[in-house]
Amino acid sequence: MRFEKTRTVANAGVIYVQKVVNEHGSIFRPVHQENDLGVDGSIEIVEAEESSGRLVAVQIKSGDSYFPNSGDEFVMDVDQRHLDYWLNYSIPVIVIGYSPSRDMAVWISVGEYVRMERDFNSEPVKQIRIPADCKFDADALSRGVTSVAIVSDPGLVLKGISMCLSDNAQERFNGLRILTILPQSRCHKITCLMAHRLMMDTDIKTAGSAVSLFGFYAALNVRLWATVGAEQHGQCVLAFELCKELSLEQISRVLEFHDDTSFDGFLSRGDELVGMIAPCLDRARGVLNATARDADKPIKRRANALYLLYHCDDEQFREACEALRGDDELRDVVDWILSRNA
């Protein structure tokens, strides 16, 4: 079932980066983020079919609006908060700007750009400007991006775990980001456990990132197109067992952070919802039913809850539509879903 498609342009940039990195033979690991402050993924450089262990974090900005006037450069407004986050990140960060109409992207190292601006300009950095000839392609990966990437410190995994246990909300958020972005930590069950632990964090952005990361592991159980190796198999089993025991509060939290979710398309997050809710569906029915009927909840959340009650089965849902429309508390949700799939 297709709900309203969202973030189409943003997804186009992620897909383009994925394509370029695949063509180069390197590894792109996307990271879903619940807020604008963060990174969209990491690139692990592969040379001669061998992983170099060199990593760089990626912030992707997609849209022709970033290429004003003649389109001869990418322009992005930034504030000190974003710059500080990227400059203090555990690995170097690059910005990639993608133009959908031109189907091309440009890139620059945030650290190098800021250093250059500060050397030649006394004013604070308020924009990142990238010339159109700084193309992001396989050649850029082999040359420029590789020179920026660094070999990740194995100690960062332990540092990330320690930060996740901190009393400081920002440290917990940053710690989870470290575990999310590093390839060696994504292969450990401890990362899945930390994500599960932080789902109910009092800090909203940390909780949102935790739900997204935990959903990644849970979704591996339902993503038929995904290749699951031996290491990830253990994570799949752990995630499934943890999902079976989700509390009613955790189920509500999962729904809360999937208001933007669609069940259509390669990059949709509907499979995360299914992966987390299906193992505990019997217990979740009460929460799903109450959410679908609550007029104070966002309409997308109510629609997701109702769709999950019907096992995300289009045929089952269509057969039940007439009866559902006879329910005063559900009629608006059913009509909203049907209008998005007309």
C-alpha cells in the first residue's frame, strides 16, 4: 500500500551516492536520521577488492535549489551548530550535493573547506560553496575522497558504548552515532542491544536514532532482497527475540518515530515497522487499534497502525474497507489511505 511518498528528492541523492560508490567497488552504509543534525551514512574505501579500513562520513543534500542561478556551484547555508558537529565527528565528514535535473553530484571535505575559509576570510563560515567541477564520481573516490578518509580506531567502538551509557543526553546521542557509522560496530550484537536500550530515552533525538537503528536490525528479518551474512544472522535472531518482548510503551514509541513511513519503494521504512511489530503483533493489537482511533494522533501514524492490524496485506485491507468506513472513529483514516492510493 502506498501512502503519500515523502523525501523523494532526498532519496534520489542517497540512491545516486549508492550507485557511484557501488561502481567504484567501495561500500556505502546509509543511516536514517530523525533530525537534520547528523550524517546520512559512511563510505568505506575498497582498493583492489580489499577493504582499506578507511572511512569517511557523508552528509547528502539533494535538490536543484542548491544549484542556484547558472548552476555552476552548489550552495548550502550552514550554522555554527552544524559545523561544530561535523568538525568534531569521530571520522572526517564530506558534503555531497546532488542535482536531480542534471543527475550529477559535487563534493567537498567539510574540514578542509572550513580551514581554507578561515585562512582567507575573517568572517564566520555561513555557507558551503562547491564548484560544479568538483564532481563526485568514481575518480573522486579513488583520489580526493580516499585522501580524506581515515582508518577508524578500534577503540572507538568501546568509546561509543561508554558514551551510550552516559548521563549526558548529547553524549548518548553521539555514542549511538559512532556505533551506527562504524562498520565493525554494526556487526556486533552490542549495537543492537544499545539501540534497544535507548529506544525509550528521554532525549527525543537519541530515542529517534535508537528506534531507527533497532529497526534496521529488525527489518533484516523481512527484507527478502537483503543479503544476510553469518554475523548479521546473529543480529537478526537477537532483534527478533527482543521484538517479541517489546512493551506497550515501546510499541507506541516505534509508531511515533515512523510518522514519515511509506510501505512503497526500495528506501521505504515500512519494513522496519513490520520487522519490529510483527513478532509482538498479538500484544500490539491494543496499541494499534487505540492509535488508529485516536483523532489527536497524526493521520499518518493512525494509517500505519491500521495497516499493520491487517498485516500490511492490501487484499485484506481492501476487503475490510467497507466495514471499516462504517466505524465513525476509523472512517477518516480509511478515506485518507484510499485517497493516497487512488
